[in-house]
Amino acid sequence: MRSVRMRILATLLVLAAVGVVGWQMLPSEGDEDRTITVGTTDAVTSLDPAGAYDAGSWALFSNVFQTLLTFEAGGASPVPDAAESCKWADGGLRTYRCELREGLTFPSGRTMTAEDVKYSFDRVREIKSDVGPASLFDTLDSVAADGLAVTFRLSSPDATFPFKVATGAGSIVDSTKYPKNGLRTDNGVDGTGPYELSSYKKGDKAVLVPNGQYQGAVQETGRPIQLRYFADADQLERAWRGRRIDVATRQLPPDVLAELDPGDPGQRVSEADSSEVRNLYFNTREGSPLHDVRVRQAMAWLINREKLAATVYQGTVDPLYSLIPTGITGHTTSFFESYPKQDAGKARSLLEDAGVELPVRFTYGYATGRGAAAEEAAELKAQLEAGGLFKVTLKGYEWTDFQKRWATGKLDAYGVGWVADFPDPDTYGAPLVGSGGTMNTGYSSKVVDRLIQESQRFADRGEAVDDFREVQQVIAEDVPVIPLWQAKEYVVSSEDVGGGQYLSDGTGVFRLWRLGWI
């Protein structure tokens, strides 16, 4: 993905303008051991990498586990972390080989081996948790370990495989601490990341201490961190206003974000472009009230993204008209071209052609405490019901329960945000609209699957543009999903904490080690 462009870094600019020199930006004596408290509404589904495929869990994983490769801030290509080096071993993009760093040690003092790497990948695929990341390794056929060498053999060419290795799905665990065929369920973590998990209480906090044994891509392991988890955006705001946290991210309420003042001397504000999107997904299976493509097309004619972005989110998000967001290779506006403006007449005609009883009744599920999800659901309900064509029942669920409901096909429609796994359009393809994808809509298209597979053949990702453009056009016609908006990345910190602008940049890595006292 392109480098993040910082729109607001006013406090840093002010410091530069008055000529603050480098020594003033260094931490005061004694600050090295002072804890920085970070607040978020992102929840952790599981501490086991085989059992989580969500932003909150992966944010923690990127600090307490290592992957063979990782992404540097703003980087478009992965770089070695637990690996000394990685490269394709053939010209056909089907054999990928990594050489492990020597001397990496788990918290127990045990040395990491290539067998641990193999074990970590194998168990993700073996366990195949319904809310886990196994689908990300759909092209992985086998893993072999020999000394410090790890060899991945793929079932088909996949130029994006190195990107997938660098995600939370590729977290390397201690093979003696994690069961082979089931998830680890205690509150412990045994990884080799820049931090160790000192203590953890689900839904409350994670206490992280720098890992003095860490070896990898991170140059400095940073300050002690306490991650505080809040049930909703309002609780996060109260903690921020009460100065009970030093950094607030993902996500304060929209009205608070809209009124952030970068000139306030009591805080530092960063706003950045983001590749995070939010989509409305449909259960397309036979028997679902949304099974008929004409019903879903009718809904596409009724959704008003501009109103949603302006009212519910107060301009803190941008309307999105395609599967792949702005700034990512292959982005189009396929939904705008297919449904250029709201048209209740065309929606009614489609429903009449489908022969369905009006209003079409369905249930819309969303996760409680996730930003403005409840307000968004209410706005979408109002838009769809305005002409009497639909009757929508809203149901909010706790995050983990919500995931399991969509993963088991129990919801008719559901709104879910998607944070890019890695900076490549492929992350919006197979996981979201491929057969057996993680969003579990029941949608399956031979054309889409073929295009996704063909796009993975190109080492030069620019050559995959035509495939992704065609995928987006097919999705606009089949409507298993309706794109709603593209987020902006906001991080707010107290005036004495720096590095917030590097915390997250759409590469899936949450860089807590970049935070420091000023």
C-alpha cells in the first residue's frame, strides 16, 4: 500500500516551527520505565493466533508474537523479522523458503526452531476455527522444516503469500505450549515479539513489558504499555477526558473526532488516510430472505452513503463505492456506476420481478460497542424502509457472539468493518467474496474465484489491476456485499506522548513500541 499521508500533525509542526531541537524530544530521566496507557474499543477474540481474525486480536499479536516477515511503518513490502531472509525458491511462485534467525528464544528460555514455525502454520489450518484465519492460507499446500530452513509449497501460484506470512495468521508460537488440535484457552502467551504479556484480563486490559530477548525488525522495543479495552466509544471518551489513558485510538465517537482541535496544546492529534472499510454483507444462501440477487440489487438502489457519512459519522469517513478502497491498486467505483443515485422505482421494479412479498422482512445484525454501529444500523433501516419495500429488524450482539453468528450463517445481513490484512488488493478479494471466505455470506462465483486466482500469478501487482477491476464489476452485479464507507485513522495522545502517528497505518501492524514519553 502507498505510504500513509499525514493530514494532521499540527502539534509536531508547531514544535518544528518554534525550533525545538532534538534533545528536547528525548524522554526525561526515569521515563523509560513509566507505563503508557492506550485505550481502544477493539476487542480481543482470542490470545491464540489460530482462533482470531480481527483487528483487536491482531493488534495484540503484532506486539507479543513474531512473524517470519513484517511491515515497517508505511512499507509496501514485507521485511524479515523472525526470519533472517525469505525468497521464492522457484520461478513459478509456488515454493517459498525462509531462513530463521538464530537464537530466538521463547519466554521459557527455549530456542525457537523451524519446527515451531511449521507447527504454527499447520495448527492454524488443522484447527480451522470458524473465527480464525485459516482461509488466509487457502493456497498453502504444505510446510517443511529442515534445520533453520522453512519451506512453503503452494497449491497454485500466489505472489501475495509473503504478505500473508507477515500477518497475525503467521504468528509463531511455542510448539510445547499450544495444543495441536485445539485452541489454547488460558490467559498466557508464549511468543517472541518485542513485548511480553505480563497479565491479561479479557475485556479490561493487557499489560505489556518490553522483551529484552527480542531480535528482529524492531530496532527499539519501547516503553511498558497497558492496553485498556472499553465496551464502547463513549466509555473510551470518558477515559480520555478523565486522563485515565494517555492515547486513544479505534475509536472515539464520531462527534468527538469531528471536533478534534489540533491546536489544543493539551493533546496531539494525527489523522491519516486508512484502508479500513465497512461493508454491509448478505446471507445469500437458499432460504434466506436475501437469497434472490434482485432483492440485493434493490437494496443497492436505496442506500445513501453520503447521508450516512455526513450524519452518523459527521464527515469522519468517506463514502465507498467499491470493494477495494481508494488508494489501493485496482480501485474502481463499480457500485456508483451501477447504482448512480437512489431510485425507489427501480428497487420496486426489481422486487416485483422477483415475485417476493412486500415488504421484504429481514434481520440486520451488528456488534454493540463498535464505534457508531447502532446509529449506523438505525440510519440504514430508515433508508431501506422509507418506501415501504423492506422491513428491517435490528439486533445488536456482543463482538465475539456477533462473529460466531455470521461465521455460522445465522444472520440475514450484517455490517462489519474490515482492516486490511496487508497492503494489497488481494486482502479485499478471497476473504470477502471468494468461495469459503471469512465473511461467510454463502456467495460463490466461479468467475470471481478464477479472477482472484489469476491475479495471484503476478509478482508485479500492477499487472493484476484488470482482474481486480473485473471482480469489482461482478460484485456490483451480484451484490453479496454493499460497500458503505472508508475510514480515516485517528490517534489522539496527551501532549507528553509522541509516536502516535506511527501506531497504525493499514499494514495490519500495531506499533506500540513507537510510543514514547517526550
